[in-house]
Amino acid sequence: MNEKYNVLVTYDIEQYHTQVRKRLIENFGFEEVMIGDNNTKCYLPNTTLFKKNTKKEESLEIVQSVCNSLNANLKRCICTKCDNWIALVGEEL
């Protein structure tokens, strides 16, 4: 199946948080804000990102690759389809 969808990614690393986040956003199109159905902006936690029009598997591979390239020790990572959500939207970081 070639279906693409929106993915929410959360991960834990021990170091290089800023570099990993920056590379995922700038080089791979991950986003730090999700926009809800009513145009509500949800500012995501530091090690959580959103990627449109992709797959869970592709997102995980990208996170692993970026962490490996920066020697960031990826402890855990969860990538899940994200299409219907509600949140405490937080403030811009």
C-alpha cells in the first residue's frame, strides 16, 4: 500500500537535541507546530515533531539516520499516524 498520511513523531535522545531538531525541520520537512481543523496552532514539545504526507516507517528511518549522522544516541522513537487530535496547545518555544 502506497498511502501517505500525517505522522506525529516523538523521540528521546541524550544529546544534540537542538541539532537533531534543526536538521529534521530544515532538511526533511518536519514541523514543530500542528494546525487543527479549526486553525488552532498546537506547539509541540521539544522532542516531538509533525510530518505531513509521509509514512510511519519513512519517518522513523529519517529520525534514525539523522541521529546516527550526529552521533546522537536515540533511546526511543514513536511514529504514529496523526489525523484526528485534541490537545492542550501550549505556547510557542
